Amino acid sequence: MTGAVFNTDVAEQLGQAGSIPVRLRQTALLEVVGVGDPRRATPRADVVLADPEVRAAVDRLGKRIVKQGVDDVLDRCRRGEVDPSHVAQAVIDGLPAYATTLRAVLNATGVVVHTNLGRAPLSAAAVEALRVAAGATDVELDLVSGRRGRRGRATMAALQAAVPDAGGVHVVNNGAAALALVTCVLAAGKNVVIARGELVEIGDGFRIPELLESVGATLREVGTTNRVKLSDYAGAIDAETAFVLKVHPSNFRVEGFTAAVSVQQLSGLPVPVVVDIGSGLLAPHPRLPDEPSAGGVLRAGAGLVTASGDKLLGGPQCGLLLGERELVERLRRHPFARALRVDKLTLAALEATLTGPPTPVAVALASRPDELRKRAERIASELAVYGAVAVDSTAAVGGGGAPGVELASAAVSLPAELHDRLRTGSPAVVGYLHHGRLLLDLIALPPTADDVLIGLVRG
């Protein structure tokens, strides 16, 4: 009996030791002698993995995640931190809800389209569409004829209906990819004319000029940082010019002594005009009067418009291409387009975004400050003991949309000490610190989140 000491008193406690088979007596003695040693009482990993609830977790999360959870709990059990009889439950309690390290976040930052929080949250209709698309679908099959069908045909039809001024439409995997495809197809080995004030950085250190040059274009910069004239564009156009590019300034504004050239003016030049509107606004919005829309830009004479789908449109990450039918078809049929193709999940979510109910982004932009204030006051009254106060606040569109536009909103003001606890909770609550207080802005939070927020603050 390696590692065990035979104790005659213990043997007597077992009762008639001689009548019990030797193997059973040794097992019982080990259990009695090892009562004070958590290492001996710790169950084996295979025993824990055989527990019905743990097996169910393996089916849901995969064996790797669950096995790591089991190993962690067993280590704690050997240190005496977990009761050996509660190991399986401790494993279940410590497992993530989903097989991903991404965590749900309540966006109380006051930024409607927050890039660090995944930009636009999807609508309930888009989420349901993802569930359908997750399995086998007819994404490239005509079920009536039984033959191969046009990929994403319903999504393209929905996008065409949403922007009737576009002769053709196409979708790629993000906004930068849309602009890269246009440049690769139309301007490889040629020149692109662009104003110096529109050579913007689009996030995470990526810059428009580097993107264009990476697919073979040469830039012809015109004007100055703050002023550009139609004659600057006209003077730069020659036989090697592929198109004129106009880029929405996205997350900054140039004010003061400035001058710019409209799309309508540029449309009179002898080359196509490509406009990157960035934010994905398909039609004019009353709360964002200066934000360019795809329909408006096309009516002004643009040949092609590129935009992101996960900003003001409120859909999944994708890049939208809209414009003259012949140009869009050239883009769609180019070999490089295959490398930028979107998957069935994106197609499903985008279609539901375009045809379904208002998106969370649209709801946030339509919210009334007085309604937000009433919500903030109710939440603050429930959390008065924690020092909560309802305050007016100022929100922003975010995601490179409507730079400088301030949206009237309301927030719940709490002691700054709650900042870290809420940010690391489940779900996480991300607000912002202002004058030594934590502000939780409500513009991007649906009313259904109010009681959740109250519960999280209470802990």
C-alpha cells in the first residue's frame, strides 16, 4: 500500500476487517486515512468529464475549452480551494456562456457607432437571419430549377431597391476593400486625382493614399490642405487619369479659410467621379443634414459610390459599391473581386438590415432627448443609494460619420469608483469619466437594457 499507513484502529472501525475482501479493505482504508489530504480526495479528470452536465458543456463549447476548465478546477481542488464533491458544479459555473472570448457589452459611451465595440449592433431581424444562414442554405442554388443561382441575389435586389439611383450594386467584405477594388480595376498603372485635404487616415494607421498605391495606382494630389478648386482638378487630368476620387473627411473637419469642389461640379470633368462617402448613409437623414448619402451623391453625378455597411446603415461589416451599371459589372467580374467576396452570413444580415425594421443605429438617431431624460431619471431614482443622478449629456455618431455633430442625450451619473467594476462585469458596461464622475449615456442603449443596468450597478 504505497503512500498509506495501516492503522489498526481504523481497521477495527471498518468492522470485521477479516471478512471484507483485501482489495475493498485497502480502498476503504485509503479513503479514511486520506480524508485530510485534498490531493487524495480530488477526482480524476475523466470522472469529471463523464458528469452529464459537463458532457453537455462539451457538446456546446467543445472539449478544449471544457477540459481547460476541468484542469483549472482540479488544481484548485488539490489546493483545498474547492470541495471535492462540488468539482463538477465548479467547472460548470466557471465555463463561458459561448465558445468565444468576445464578451457582451452595454454601450453607454454616448457614441452610437463605436468602432472599438464592433460598430453597428445588428437588428433582431439580422440576428435571426444569421441563425438561418448558419446552416445549409440556397445561397448559390435556385431551388425552383435546381440549378446554380446568382450568389446573394436577394441581398443585391434589396440594396438596389434601397438606392434606386444606382444602376448596379455589389458588396465586398469592407469599405476599404470596396475602394481597393475600384482602384485595382479602373486605375492600376494609371493616375487617380484627389484633393490633398482628403488624403485621410481611415483608422488603425491605415491611410487612403497607401491603400490606393498598394493596388497599383499613382496619386495626383491637387489643391492645398484647406482649399481646392475645380481648375486644380481639371489641370491634373490627362490621358493617364483613371478617375477623380472624392473622400468624405470622416472623423475630422476643416474649418475657416476653406474651399471644396462639389460632386456636381466634378461630374462635368471628362473622367468618372468616384466618391467614398464612408459612413454608409443611403438616403438623407434629417438629424445629419451635412452627411453625404449614396442616393444624393449619385444624383449629383458620381459614377461610383463606395461605403461601409456597419456604420450608419446599421448592418454587418461589408463594403457597398453603387453606381453606373457598366462600371459595377466590371468590378463584379474582375478576378480580384473573388478575394473580397462576402460570406452567406453577411449576405443574410445585410438583406435583413435593408428590408427589416429600423436598426438600433436608426432607433438611436431617432431618440428624443426628453425620453432619454425620463429613462435616466428612473434609473437614477432606483440607484439613489449609490449616488446616481440623471444629467443631460452630449452624444456623437461615431464610426467616421457626421464629424462634429452633437446629439442631445441624457446619462446616469455615478461615482467614478464604479467604472472598473462595471467595465469588467457580465455583461460589461462601458461608459466614460467626466469631471470625476462615471457617465452612462443612454442614447445607444435600448430601454430593455435599463433594468439590466440597474441590476449590474447593484451587484
